[in-house]
Amino acid sequence: MDYQRMLSIVAAAAGPVMVKDVGAELGIDIQVPGRLEPLRGKLTKLADRGWLHKRPDGKFTVRP
């Protein structure tokens, strides 16, 4: 998956987004168990690298 696309989805959101919201925008079947875990890992990796902020409730926002 394209990290830039993930970043743009989070940036375009009106507020904090859940992993399933990003997955739906990317066209991932969010009803299938386990499909979102790789995406969650990639979003967490972006947060670890300072591109995104992972909130305690598990939602993601862009860094201020």
C-alpha cells in the first residue's frame, strides 16, 4: 500500500480517524476479520516515524 495515500486520507479527514475508516477509503473489505491488521501496523509505523500521531484511543491524526 502507498504510504502517501494513507497520509492523505488521514490529513483530509475532519478529525481523528479509525483504522477501519482508512481501510474503507483504500477499498479494503473491512468486514473480513484480519484484513485491517496489516494496515494498523503500517499506520502505527507512520506514527512511530513521526508522520502521524496515534492517540490513546487508537485513532490517528496528522502531526500538528
